[in-house]
Amino acid sequence: MKFRPLHDRVLVRRSAEEERTAGGIIIPDTAKEKPMEGEIVSVGPGARNDKGELIAPEVKAGDRVLFGKYAGTDVTIEGEDLVIIKESDVMGIIEGKSASKKKAA
């Protein structure tokens, strides 16, 4: 099945969260918070302004982004847990290497 969001919505795959803290404590699944970082899977064509003109989205498939913790709607497509959010809920694009992963010393 192929899914394409409508209007200014984007489909995001949440990034995997660390299962251990920096001190080595294992975090159980029930205590984990939803990650606020993810990868754009699919993007809608964009929103329309007051004149009816299409405004193209600034994000594209493959971008790593930060978004609001409680933003969007969780969905399961082909057994994969994804989230559909509006482009306005995206706080920014992460450029370069992933900002959340720190080098292990």
C-alpha cells in the first residue's frame, strides 16, 4: 500500500529512542517518552493561500526533523508505526549527523 498525505501534512517515521541512559540504566518500554525526532517519509503537495495558490512545503522526503511531542496522529501503515503531522508542527530540519546521538567515550 502506498500512502500520500494531503494538503500540508507530512508522514514521519519516529527515530528509535535509546534504551539505556548515559549511566547504563535500562529504560523499560512503559517509561519511555515518544521521540520528538524523525525522518520524513512522504509529503503532501502543500497548503493553499487566500488566493487559492499552492504553497509548496519546505520539507521533503528523507529530511530529519524535530516536531512537537504531542503533535500529529499516530497511524500504522503496513505494520510500521508512523505519525501524520501538519508541516507547521515541524520545528526544524536537522542538518548533518543526527544531533541526538552522542559519541560514546
